[in-house]
Amino acid sequence: MLRKRYSWKIKPGPGVYVSGAVSFFLFFLLWWFMLPSPLFDVPYSTVLLDRNEEIIGVKVADDEQFRFRENGNLPAKYLEALLTFEDKRFIGHNGVDWLALGRAFYLNMSAGKVVSGGSTLTMQVIRLSRKNPPRTYWEKFRELLLALRLEQSYSKYAILRLYAGHAPFGGNVVGLSAASLKYFGRNPEQLSWGEAALLAVLPNAPSLSDPRLVKEKRDRLLEQLYENGKIEKEDYKLALEEALPEQIYFSGNTAPHLLTEAIRSRKGEVCHSTIDNRLQKRVNEIVERHSRLLGANHIYNMAVLVTRVSDGEVLAYVGNSPSQPGSRGNDVDIITAVRSSGSILKPALYGLMQQNGYILPGTLVPDVPSRFGGYAPSNFNRSFQGVAPADKALASSLNIPFVRMLKDYSYTRFYDDLKRLGITTLNREADDYGLSLILGGAEVSLWDVCNMYGGMVSTLRHYNEQDGSYFQGEYDRLKLWRDIKEPALTECSSFDVPLKASAVWLTLEALGEVERPELESGWKNFASRMDLAWKTGTSFGFRDAWAVGVNADWVIGVWVGNADGEGRPGLVGVRAAAPVLFEVAGLLPVSTHLFMPVDEMKEVVVCRKSGYRASDICEGKDTLRVCETGVRTGICPYHRWIHLDKSGKWQVHSECEKVYNMQTVPWFVLTPVQEWYYIRTHGDYRKLPPWRPDCKNPSGDVMEMIYPQKGTRVFIPRDFGGTKGTVVFELAHRNPLAEVYWHIDDRYIGSTRHIHQMKFDTSEGLHTLTLMDDDGNTLQQKFRVVGK
């Protein structure tokens, strides 16, 4: 009764449960967040891989460590060696090997110093993440707790990857991949048993500077692996014979400028590029060899880009010549740098002119000295042909015909079209470029140029392969990184593409005839075998030399010059860049061919002489397939009827000869200035017969000013002393024997015969030039003299 009477039952109140729950929650938060995230807050090296996963460039991390971000699978040989050497019971424990820890504690207490750690791989990962703090019992306890926690958030395999990625391997080498590259020059997957065993023991060995101790550790590990049945006897014996590495391997950066781009855009990552390392090395050799030759002319920089048409992938990226002592600008990536375009954009204008019905392939375009307002371009060789077929003007890269074509097409329209064709570097308004847009006034990069040429070929190739279809994005397909998927082709209307397949075909046909007089005579056979259409370009002042070649499979772009913009004599596309282009082209196989897009083209009868649609009086005619709009181009303006006397030696008209005594014949007639230049290179040109002495020329078209042209402002130069200079006026006359009398205003200044050039000086203002020949033909033209 007493026991029952004086006994108490203590019942916990509500506060006890609450405090217990709070304590548990706080303990849980402390436990959960005690593990840092991320576990390793360290910088990584930027690693550049080629398309076959071969390392082609590496940049050490910001802390100067050679450390890769481990993303791939760990090789089986290394895993077996690592677990056997470091942590046999790794798979079975929860982060702490209590048996090994107890044994280590006993040994350390018996020895009175630390002789064994008892750390598991999990605990070593924690220690590595904490940057190897001093070894104390308190630190060991913290590692133990963090190791238990680590095993709750990471799989066993993930922990092994953390260790392999951050273990030290001597010097500044950190991580399995970095060590495999540095010591053996290969990827971890290619390691032998001896190499895998060495890398397993190396983090716990002094360094390779003590090869005897390192080899002992490696051989003991190999013996354990053999005894455990992991290695066959023959492999074991071979592994024991393997020597330790005596040199540090490093393959070097075969694409240094692409590595710089990887560092800029993907720093600290393993970058999977589209580069073909074998091709890259061979292109490097070509660039190095040609750079040595050009260096004698103080030309120091060169860039080459090789891309595949089918998928836009870049297979070779040489951003600049190899650096040399005393060289200039070799660190600049010329592929993305903005340079003067020279003539490299002419094919785009040629194709647009064909597509929009302005010209046909052989249409004659005037090629005479010309001035367009204040702009006075000239041909590269300072010579003129009078008139030139459009396709030959492209093949010979004549400047005057293309400025005239751009004037007809409109530079503002061409400016907009270039942007649609992949040229992204036009950073000024169209009016700032004006007509110079076609002759180097535009800023372009080699990347954009290859994008444009590649887009043209891809358009035609898809038209051939996809039953006449067009697709968006043809001019934005170049890519460097394999993890960027090519967008799916989206079909579109032919009205939505900048250049239709027919225009591209005609352009490539013209580019297949580009002259190459500076190089070996057999280039045409080579180009034909390669199906290579190509174009060169040279900027004003000999600062940039371009060459671009395309076929159904490849686009090859070459730039040569000085990164600082210094011009050099002889720095022209056909001499400096074209040889590199053709040598690179010789490395590339050709498996696909382009075909004429017949369904998109129309047949048209053209005048064989003028290239225009044939008139009834054209003497020779051809039938061509041209763009559909070609049927709307003009009729030949160069053939006209002329009236001759019975002898056929004199021109006559009805006022001096009876009609029934005349013979009327078709004649190919150029203007006097065009004829003046054309006849020099065309011996088959028939000049108009002279007018019979009793027949006055009714048209008066026997004379034409070469300079000044109508509307030209004439500038009279002054020398350094301020003395006024003179200007030379020049005239073309159909009759080379004619004498011409020159008058300015009311002042007679002299006469000329054969070569009609006259020096003069006069005051500023508006003047009248009057010319009269000995047959009484007169030409009168006003001009204005300006002081500046």
C-alpha cells in the first residue's frame, strides 16, 4: 500500500516534444548542410578536343594547375588498380572503414607518431576538397563525419570520379586525365596495366624524381593484382618490364587560336570541337612553310579555314601563322578579325545581277576609265578592255565593270543582300560605303566569307539532293563545337532565299574559269579534277590577300597579310593566297558533284559577240540556259545596220549616195572610248569604215572624251611650293590618222594626231572644251575646275 501510495509517474509535457523535434530538425540541418556545395571550388584547365576526342590544345587553370574536369568514364584497369592499392573494401563501407581506422589508431599509438592514416577513398576526397589541412585528430574526426555525409549524397562511382579528377600526380599535374596526357601522351582509356598501376600509386608516392621507390610501389601493386586474379600472367610480366616515364609528354596546341576562342567562350570546360587533327596538322605545315617564304617580304600573318559543306563543320582552323621571334600580330585570330574585302564579294553581286535579270553570263559591260561623282576606281593592273563579258570580268576580277554593275543594281540593295548572305560585319550605313562596297570598302571576316560561299554551295547542293527544295539558314551553318546540334532543315519558298540555285550555278561556272597566270600552267586540270570554283581578292594598298575555293564538299578560305594593316608590294591574292588554297585543296577528297538546276532555268538565244539576247541582225548566236529572269534582259545594243557604197570601203547615206547603190550590212559597233581600248586586245575587231569624203557624218559619234567625262570636276594640283600644276585631258577618236584641234572657252591651245592628249591649266570655275577634227566633226563638253 505504501509503495503504491508514495510512487509518482512523471509525464512529459508538450514542451519536451517540441524541443526534441526542434533539436532533431536543427541536427538534421547541420548534418545536411555540413557538406560544401560544390565540393570542389577549384578552377579547371580548358581542354580542346578534336572530332575523335583527341586532345589538341590545353590551357592550365587559373591557379596554374594542370587539372581537367572529369566527365567521362573511368577506365577499368585504373579502377582495379586504385581500389586494390587504396581501399579494398570501398564498395562495402559507408565512407569509413572502421577496421582500418582502428588498426591505424593502434599503430599510431604504439609508434607515438602518425604512421598510418586508415583513410578511405571517400575520406581522401574530403581531404582533397579541404586542400589538405594539417593532420590532427580533430581534422581526422571532421573528415570522418564529412565522409559519412558524402556517401549519402554521392554514388560510389561519383566519389571515385571526384578522387580521380582531383588527386595530385606530381608537380602541377592534378587528376587522372591530366596525368595520363602528361606522363604517357594518351587518354586514360588507352593506359596499359603498368601505366594504370603507376597512376594508382603516384598520389601516395614522393614523385617520379625518386623512381626506385615509385617502381617498388607499382610492382607490389601489380603483384597484388596478379594474385587477386585481375591480371593474366603474361600481362603481369609485361607490366613489370614497363619503364617509368622519363619525359613529360605534351602534344602542343595544334589549333592555338581555336583554343583561345574556347577559353573565351567555354573556359574551364572540355571542349569537343569539329576539328580533324590530322588535317589540322597538315594545314599547319602548309601555313608554316608559306609563312617562312612570305616573311622574306615582311609579310607575317596568314589564316586558313576549311569547312565541310554537308554539315557546316570546321575541320581545320588556323587563325594565324606560327609565332616567331620578332614576328608581329601572330596572336591575333585573323579568322574572326575584320579586314578589307578586296574583290572577294564580287561573286555575290554577279549572282544577284543574274538572278534579277540585269545581265546574262556573257553580257558586255563597259570597261573604260570611269568616274562616279568623286569616286574614280581603276582596274588592278591599270589597264582597260573597253568592254568585257560579265563572266570574264568576274574571272579576271575587273573592277570597273563591277562598279558599273553595282551602280545599276544599287549599293543599298546589295548592302541588304550581303547581310542576308551571312556578312555580319558591315558596321556602317550603306551610304558610308557607296560604290566602294564592291572593291574593298566593306569590312568582312574570313569566317563570314566562308559562311557566304558555303551557303551558296549548300543552297545548290540541297536543291540537287532535295528535289528542288530550298531551306532556311543556309548562310549560318558553320560550326566549331560538336555539342551544338545542326538545326533541322526548314523548307522555305524560293522567294525567301538570297540566291537561287540557278544564280549560284552560273556564278560557280564563272568562278571555275578564274585565271591563275602566276602559278603552274596545269592549274586548270587540277581545278577541274577538284571541281574547284575559286576567287581571289586584294585590298587597296596591298594590305589583304584573299583566296576562297569551293566545290560540292568543301569550302577553303585563305587570308594573307599583316595583322597591323601594313601593306607590302606583291601582297596580292593570286600570288600570296592562291598557292596556299590549292595546296590545301590537294589534301581533300572529292566525293560529291554539283549539277545544273535545269528545272529552274530557261533557254535563251544570245548574241555571240555581245552576250545580250540576240537581235535579228546579230551575226552569230548561241543558245544558253540562264536564270528565269534572263529572258527579260535587253536585246543586243551593239549590232546595228550601216550603209556602205558598192565597194564596201566607205560609209554613205541617202544625201550623198542613191539608195539603190547602197549595201546595208550588220556591224558590231562600240563607242569611241570602248573601241580605243577594245581593239588593243581584240585583233578581230572590225572598225567602222570611214565616211566617204563627200558624205558628212550625220551622227558625229567619231570622238569621245576619255578624261574628263561629262559631269567630272577637274582638280588642278599644286606642288610643295604652291605652284599650280597641269592636268592631262585625253580623247578617243575612231580615225587614228585624224588631227584634232583643241579649244578651251575661246582660246586655242593646240592640236594632236594619233595620240590625243593635251596638258592644260586654267582658273577655277566652269569652262567649255571644244574639239574639232580635220573632217569638221565637232565635240563640245563643259567641265568645272575646283581648287580642292
